[in-house]
Amino acid sequence: MDSKCSDIKPIGPYSLCSRAGDLLFLSGQIGDALPDIKEATRQCIENIIIILQSHNLCISNVVKTTVFLKDLNDFTAMNAIYAEYFMQPYPTRSTVEVSRLPKDALVEIECIAKF
């Protein structure tokens, strides 16, 4: 991992990512208690990019994402930022509302990338 990736620390006993064959599974990234869903979404995706780059991958290698939102009313704002990063052909995606996220985050995004 490069030095940028070492700045991203798991908040529990888990790995940032694990490789299985030609797939890289990234743990969920949160926008640490940022009060704005757009800023929080941007931080999640920027963290994902740093982790991907540490494995010589980029955002276009992502094939699946799961987005966890504290409030599904934030879907449109989250989606606007998401669309700035992910281009066609888009990865498959699930989006769900959850009652609470670590560190009271507004959003968490996990993904799977292909080498």
C-alpha cells in the first residue's frame, strides 16, 4: 500500500480490502461525521479511490457498490456526487437506508473492483 492509503485506518478489527482471485473487496468507507451528504459522499469515494490506487486500480475497475444512507431522503444529493465519479458502464449498485452508521456518518459506501 502507498503512503496515502496508510492514512486511512479501519475503525475496527477488519481490513480495508482483501483480494480474492481477480476481485478486490473494499470495506465500507464513511464520510466521518461530515454534516453535508455531498461532502460525506465525496469523502467516501475519495477514500475508495486511494485504496484502489494502492492496488494499481482506478474507479473504472469498480463493478459493484453498496451505498448505505442514514436517510434515504439524501438519495438525490448522494447520487449527484456519485455520478461525478462513476461513468458508463456504471457498476451495479444497491442503496439502502440504515438506522445508524459508525461515527454517526450520513453515508457509507463499499465496493468490489476487478483487476
